[in-house]
Amino acid sequence: MSIRVRFAPSPTGFLHIGGVHTALFNWLFARHEGGEFRLRIENTDTSREVDEATGQIQDSLSWLGLDWDGEVTFQLDRMERCREEARRLLAEGKAYEDEGAIRMRMPDEGVTAWDDLIRGRIEYPNEKLEDLVLVRADGRPTYNFASPVEDWLDEITHVLRGDDHISNTPKQIRILEALGAPLPAYGHLANILGEDGKKLSKRHGATSAEEFRAQGYLPEALVNFLALLGWSYDDKTTIMSRVELVERFTLDRVGASPAIFDFKKLEWMNGVYLRELPPEEARRRRSSRRRFRHSASFRSSPASSSRDAPGSRRLCRTSRRRSRRSSRSLPRESKLRYGDSPSSRGSNPVRRFSRSASP
């Protein structure tokens, strides 16, 4: 079976690092399996759409090297097809009209179940499923209808997304079954938390891809770091190139427990990659970062506040000092671990993750 996954952000804000993490795991899975990674912009909620967000999402993914296959698609372009499918369900008696809206009839008994790729068997009581609005009275399809319809039309085989979508999955399974469409395999990734155990937010530091870019983090370091949030190759390997990550990434080593975003570990990892840069490349990267920080798109984004964020100046100064050092031989990347330095070896506090039963 040919693997096809999608990353489907909403342009209601700039790309959060949690979204980058989801995109990365989809990308690694697709590339490891020799499949396709598609980019879909879910822009049905035009009232909340942020100017330039769509461009920023694409720019951030490109900067990180997460290339997608085919053209970028927009959910808004499929609205008429969604309305057609809703009318078909209405004609077949699987949906009904309610004050101008079209609702899907949901079962009242039993469970809707699936074998989650990350969490194992999940069963959701059907008594908790309300009859779902497919198309609003004003003619706009809802997210929970448009999203699975697009997955069907785009022939998506695997849906990997955050665990905040677990409650959406039984609704979307029922919709696809009613449409007579094949079901993709579903997997729900755990949240990323701050060091205080709470969901990662601005109070912890940078949260958008743009902020990390502006503060001097290298895309190779950020990709390596994010790959280890919820996945591990073994109990000792920390530094891995993009090629190594693609070769080694498998879903059976993705855990269901939340991961902690350790800024100190990210800074250490960034230093490892900075010291490996040849002097000319280091200068080119610094110049590119300066151009980005002065670009119109960055100045107009919320991420521009990262200029004064706690620790951002310290990181920039540290980055400059490290990049000015003469290039010297380091241990092989695949053997270097968090806490190691070119002259010493320390313990490796990389979290190990294990599969857990469904919640």
C-alpha cells in the first residue's frame, strides 16, 4: 500500500511549534515509508483567518526542510463538493434538515472503535455522539465534515495528529462510513509540555517556528530536537542527521506520554550543530538570519516580539561566539549525547517513551 499523509494547519495564527512537531512526524513517517506528505490549508473559518499566516506556514516548513508533495490545497476549494455529499446523505436518509442546517444521524448505542497507531485500541461510547451538523444554515460545511471528506478525496491513508482530536475521530469515522469511503488509519500524538508540566505556551519562551528562526536556532538542530519529543531510536542516541532520522523513524517507537520541551537541551543541541558548520557556511547562516529578522513578513508577525524575549539576546550572543570558533573535530554525531562535550562525556537525560494502553 502506498502511504499518503497530510499536515492540515488552520491559518488562524502563525505556525506553533506543536504544529511543527505534528508536521515533522508525518513527514518522517512518509519519507521512511517512501510515501507522500501533503500540505492542506484548512481555511473554512474565514472570519478567524490571519493575514499572511498561509505564507508563513509554508515558509516555516520550507526553512525546516519539510518538503511536501504536490500542490498546496485549500479546504475552501472543496466546499461545493462537501455540500453535494451532504445532500446525498440527506437523500439517502442518513442525514436530516434542522432549521436550515443538515445534520448527520449518529448511533445511540454501542461504541465507535479504532486501533490507534499510537495508543492502541480506543472505544468511544456512541451515546456521547450528538447528531453532527454537516452544513450550517448559511451553507458553510463544518470542520468535522469537510476534513474527513477531503481525506477521502485526497486518498489519505494515515491521519497523524494531536491527541486533542481524539474526540473528533469517532465522528469522522461515522461520516466516512456513511459516505461509503475507506477509513484511514488514525494515530494521535501526545501534547508537548513546558518544564512546569503545563501545555507549552508563550510563558515558557518562544513558541512559533519564526521565533526560533529569529533567535538563531538552526533548522537541523530544531528538527533533531523535535524528533526526540515523543520518539526515540534507542536509549543513547541523541544527535541524528535528517537522513538518519528518516532511516530510523517508525511509529512503533512513538509514545503516548506527553513530552517536555527542554529549552536548555535545545540550546545545547544547537551548539553542537553550530560548531560543525564551516566558517563560510556559518557566516552565510548569520547573514540569512539578519535578512529574515528585517523582512517585512517577520516584522509584521507576532514572532517579532522575540527580539526582546527572555534569553533571546543571550542565545544570539552565544550563537555568534560559537560560530566564530575555529572548526574542530567532534565525535561522530550519532554517538554524541546530551551532556557531552568535545572533551567530556556526561549522562544522557533523553526521555524514554513506551507505548501505553488507550486512555
